[in-house]
Amino acid sequence: MPSNEKAAAARALLDNPLFERLMDELEGAAINGCLNAKLTDHETRAAFAAEARAIRNFRAKLKFMAEQAKTEGTGAPA
């Protein structure tokens, strides 16, 4: 898949309100799970924290892909 198509697909996902709402709900559930885990349940807390980080990293990568096409098209150094 060419980079311009990847950027367009990433932009389409980011612009989709359902995708944004789904990611918000998944991240919120992971954060709540982390906060509400038993005080001594370190494994559960770590798993929920890792899930929240994964969701944030996924969003960041999508945003990077969407922005990458803009910077490639300008011909200016990064």
C-alpha cells in the first residue's frame, strides 16, 4: 500500500466519530480497570495500564501516518 493511501486511510479513521468514540471508551475502560483494581493485584493493574498505553500508542501512530503525507508532500526538510 503506498504511503499516500496509508495516510488517507489513517485520516479516514481519525475523522470517523464512531472510531473516536470507540477508542475513548476502550481507553476509559482500561484506565478505570487500572484504578479500580485491588490494591494488591499488581498484575491486573499492570495489564490495564499496558492496554491504555497500547491504545494511546495506536492513536499516536495513526496521527503520525496521517501527518506524514503532509510533510512528504511539502518537500521541506523535517
